[in-house]
Amino acid sequence: MDNYYGRLSVTKQQYKELVHQSKDLLERQLMALRDSFSCDACEGALLKTLDEAIQAQHSGCGYTQWQKEALRVLETDLGAEILQRLQQISAYRDQFACHLCGACCRLASQDADYATLRQRAEAGDDFARQFTSVFLPYASREAARQKAPDLVAAVLAETVEEPEGAERVFFYHCPYVGEDHRCTVYGTEKRPGICQSYPETPLVFIQSQCAWQPWKQETHPQTLMAHALLHVSEQLRQRLQLALAAD
């Protein structure tokens, strides 16, 4: 998910900042939760950070119940809250409708060339697998410009400056879009989930005239925050599981 949700330079910076905020928020919440538990053997330990608190547990430690409760909060309470946020964003999406311009099919951009995306797909990256199952690379950036000059310019305007002779953005197209801008594999197994859910992947570039642009503009910050919370909570969940398994 990180590669996908952090493609543009501005979004990358926003996402990094929100990850830091989410980490601070969740760690403070879990440390506050820890105050509801106690362990005679650990009372004298100076545990300033959540990481120290997680690693401090010993066999028979009274804080084991805190670990279990913290894990429940992350998996159940926080998980349900994030899911509700994303469902609300998705429901709001239904107030908009695609006007079939075909731009998202004729020009898609990524932070990696086709060979790299294929490697990611083979390594288990589900987005890369779906993307390369339909999208093909333009022969060159110039070829992409000839097809959609305004879109290429708009994407590059949101991208960090590229070193001379190097490209940080690569352009792709879908061979299944028809002359009427409609998908010729709509409703078949060839159409991947990333197309079916579009634009519920709202952190990618969406052109200003796209019917989904107003929805993206409104929901972009909330969606970024939701995914930042998911990212941090998954890391914390794994650490707690390891600590409980070692007890």
C-alpha cells in the first residue's frame, strides 16, 4: 500500500507527517491504557516509551493483560473506527458519477518502470500485480505526451524535480479502453479490482476535469489519515503479538 498511496511528492510528505502523528497518538493512548494495569515486579522500572513498555514484560508479568487489552483495542475498536471512516468515504462517492472521459484509462502514472512493477508483483505486491495485469507502458514519455499532453504536464507538475537524464514518473495506458472511452472488458475477470474500485484509491492523480475530483478533494485528508492509522496500528499489533508469544 505504501508505494501506491505515496506516489506523488506532496502526498508522500503528507502521508509521512500523518504516520508520525498517528504513531504519537496511538502510543499515547496505549501508554494511558497501561496505567489501568500494574505489576509489582515492574513498578520500579522507568518505562518512558511504548517500545520499552512492550519489551519489559517478563514471565508472569502483570502487564500481560495490558498487552492483550492493547491488542484488542487495535484489532477491534480502532479497526472498527477506521472501517467506519472508509465506509463513509465510500458511501459519499456514490453521490458522484463518472462521465466517461476515459482519461484514467488512457494515461496512468506510477513511480516505477514496468520491470520494477513486475518485480513488485512477483514479490507479492497486490497492487502491482493488478496494475500490470492490464496496464502497458508507453514507449516513451514523448509518446505519452502525444496522447495526453495536458495530463502528462499536470502529473509532472505535482512531482518532485527529476534529476537531469532521470525519470521518476512513468506513464501507462490500458489496451482495453474503446474508442467510445468505455471499458471493453467491463464485467469480466480481466478487469482488476483497482479499476472496479476507482476512484476509491483517491491518493493517485486525478485530473481537474474528472467527475471524481470534487470527491477526492474533500475526502483526501481523511483517507490519508485512515491509511496512516492502519499502517501504524498494524506495526503496533505485530509488536504486541510477538511480545505475547514470547511470554
